[in-house]
Amino acid sequence: MSIHPDCERVMLTEEQLRARVKEIALAVDEDYAGKRPLVVGILKGSIIFYADFIRFLSMPVELDFMAVSSYGSGAVSSGKLNIKKDLDRDVKGRDVIIVEDIIDSGFTLANLKALLYERGAASVKIVTLLNKAERREYEVAPDYNCFDIENEFVIGYGLDYNEQYRHLPYIGILKRSVYEK
Ligand code: PRP
């Protein structure tokens, strides 16, 4: 397989992703036996992980999506999440599984988790593909984490730089020359 020219190197291959996503999905499936959780994908970065993850589940699930952003990029957080697209389903009394591509500062998930509990969710758990623990500023931990990664600029398998590279089937490290020019 050829690697994208803007990619420094492949961090996680398609095979590694598939094997680990399956392992995590089976663990989730087992933990939720007898339940019917609402699986919430956070757009857009999680789409490919989400699609792969749910196909390993055998329990009955309902699917829903949210798109969120923080107010003002890079600014110190006001503690408020900007909801660009809200859920279609009511979370009251539901077991919610949030599916994310990456936890960085933790801002998004710390706020989202609090919001869903405020709305009456019975439980809220987090499944993430990638976890950059060293970047954490807000207290939140994934309940299921596929890979701990270093503080590298990662692209592919849903993750972007300027809306590019989301379609790459692997996780790669973006060349510095791309974002430093
Ligand atoms: C990314 C990612 C998380 C968030 C993590 O989304 O998907 O939602 O950032 O960062 P945090 O832990 O510092 O809050 P992004 O805003 O890049 O949008 P995208 O998913 O559409 O790429």
C-alpha cells in the first residue's frame, strides 16, 4: 500500500486498527449484555472508527450523532460546548456510549459527559480510538481506549488537518512541513 506523500510515517496500520477495534468492541458488547445502549458518534472525526466499531457489536444498539466545537479555537475555555448538531434521540434513562476518535485536552468529552448526565442519561461511557494523555487539561478518562499515543499530529481513519486526509485507511503522522508552512 502506498503512503500519502504528506505523511511522515504510518503510526497504525489498517490491520492493527481492525484488530484493536474488534477487541474493544467485543469487550463493550460483553459489558452491555442485556442492554440496549444509544451509541453516539461525535462528528466528524469518529465516523470511520464508529462504522467499524458498531459492526463488531452483536447487542441491539441505536445510533445517533452530535457535532460539537469549543467556542473560539485555541482560546481558554469558557466551559461551554458549542452544539452544532444535536442528538435526535432523548437520552433520558438511556445507557449512552460516546464514540470519539481522539481525546486531547479533554474539553469536549468532559463537557459532553456532563451535558448528557444533566439531560438524564442513566449512564455515559466513553469509547475512544486514540488517547493523548499527556495533553489532558480537563478531567476525563476513557472507559475504553484503543491506543495511547504520543503528542504527534495524527491524520487518517477519520482524523483531519484542514478537512484533509480523513479518508486514509491508516493513522499516519503528518509531516511538519505541511502545517508549518
Ligand atoms: C476533535 C476530536 C474531539 C476533540 C478532542 O474534534 O474529534 O472531538 O477534537 O479534543 P479535546 O479533547 O481537546 O476537546 P475536532 O474539533 O477536530 O472536529 P472533527 O471531529 O470534526 O475533526
